[in-house]
Amino acid sequence: MKTIPIEELNINRGTYNALKEAGISTANQLHKLNDKKLLAIHEIGPVRRKIIKNAIAETRGALIDLPPIDW
């Protein structure tokens, strides 16, 4: 399975910083979070959640081995 760093995702600086603060450094880690866990991250609200979901959807082809997203 390919590991994609969050630096390669199509997300803005604020979203990136919030994810880094939470210790998330790869798209694979993001993929494992459900909506509730994602929204529990400080500075992640509905708008940033949508940015993250769109970025993950764009990378699905590279993350072929991953199961369906649980959100």
C-alpha cells in the first residue's frame, strides 16, 4: 500500500496545520478516521472536514488497498 504524506493532499494551510498538530502525517491515517474522530480534532469543523474528504477522494486511486471510508 502506498503511503501519501498530507503535504501532497489538496488542502489549505490551516487544515494542514490542524492535522499536523493532531499528529496526523499521512492520508492513510486520515482514511482510518470516521467523521466523529475527524471533527474531534481541534480546529477541524464542517468546512475543513469537507476539504479533507475531498482530498481523500482525490487520492483513492493511489490508496487502492484501503477499505471503504466510514463516513
